[in-house]
Amino acid sequence: MSAYGVLQVRGEVNQSGEVRDTLEMLNLGNVNNFTIVPEEDSYRGMVFKVNDYVAYGEPTADTVALLLRERGETPEGDSVDDGYVSENTEYDGVDELAQALVDGETTLRDSGLEPTLRLHPPRKGHDGVKKAASEGGVLGYHGDDIDSLLRRMH
């Protein structure tokens, strides 16, 4: 099993209550928030429902490790490093935790971290938040290309 990286790229203007609730269930509440969810039917349905507000795909462990080091937070608001991960989780470091997240073995919340990573807006901007990725925008499924967007936002 693997996992999806889900990034909210559109705000709440003209958003239905159903979409807003689904984004909250995915731990997304603001633009440029990112989370990782297991690739299960229930999450797949939620991601499909908010497809017009998010970009998603399968990030690599290297990208997730970079995001955790730079943007990850503990519940106390401290930054995430290898020492914190080895003391508070069953993993030896950030790289090992990132690989477990990408493989769908654990979640950010189960690892004792904040379930959402608050990312910086992308350098050089989005390619269009009203078009699908297949049409030159950023919405919807990116597959492995989600890494390039996430690396511009770290």
C-alpha cells in the first residue's frame, strides 16, 4: 500500500459545506496546507470529492523528508529532527519516518506530529488554480510530478 500527498491550492470562497467538511476530515483547512493520507478507498473517495480544490499525487520519501525537516511541527510547536523522531516514534530518523509515511505504514498524527504541514506559496507561483494538471493547471492528480510542486513550496 502507498499513500497520497494532498495539497490544498484553492480557498474557501464559493466552497460548499460538504467540501469544507471533507477538507477538514483530511486535516486541510487553509491554502498551501499539505498532508499525507493512506491510499485506501475511504480516503480515495474524500480526495475525489475535493478534487477541484486540491493537488494530489504520490510523493517520494526524499521530498517528504525534506518537508518534515523544514515544515514539520510537533504538537508543542517545535521543529522535527532526527532526535525527536527517534525519541518519540518507533523510527530511527526523519528519513525512515518519511519512507513509512510514503508506504502508508503510518500517518503524521500516529507519529506524534501535527497532521498538517503548512507550506510556503510556490516559488514562481501556481500554474493556474482553476485548471486541472492535465490542462496545464495544478488541480487534481499529479502522480509522481507532485514532487516538483512540493519542492517549490518547502
